[in-house]
Amino acid sequence: MEKKSSPQKEPEYIAIANRLKSLRKEKGYKNYEHIAYDLEMSRSAYWRLEQGVNFEIKTLIKICKLLKVSLAEFFKEIDLPE
């Protein structure tokens, strides 16, 4: 049986995922389980965000509010690939 390869994630999604992880740690969340709890999300749902899965803007807004970061501050640190 042939193993399915996972789809390639967009570089922009990876950049956003890395920013999420960085901000989470900066704000004192040592692991993703704690922020997932505070966001009232399942651990697996939040983990997927930090893995570069596409998600809704309302989720990003909710995360920014919890971390007390504006959307401008969030995106300021992201260098999107060409």
C-alpha cells in the first residue's frame, strides 16, 4: 500500500505559525496546551495552528486579544517569502 504524502504547506502559513509559537513563548506560555485551554480550543486544534494549517482570521484575532498584541504588531515580525 502506497503511503500518502502530506500536502506542502504554504511558506506564508509557516511564517505565521512560527510567529504564533514565538509570541506564545514570549507571553509566558511554555507549551501549547496552556494557551489552547485559555483560548477554549482543543489542544490538537491549537497545535495545528503552530504547524502551519490554514485558519480563520477570527481565530487570529482571538489569539491576539489573549496575548494583548495588535494585528499590526503580530504581522510586523513576519517576513513573507517572495
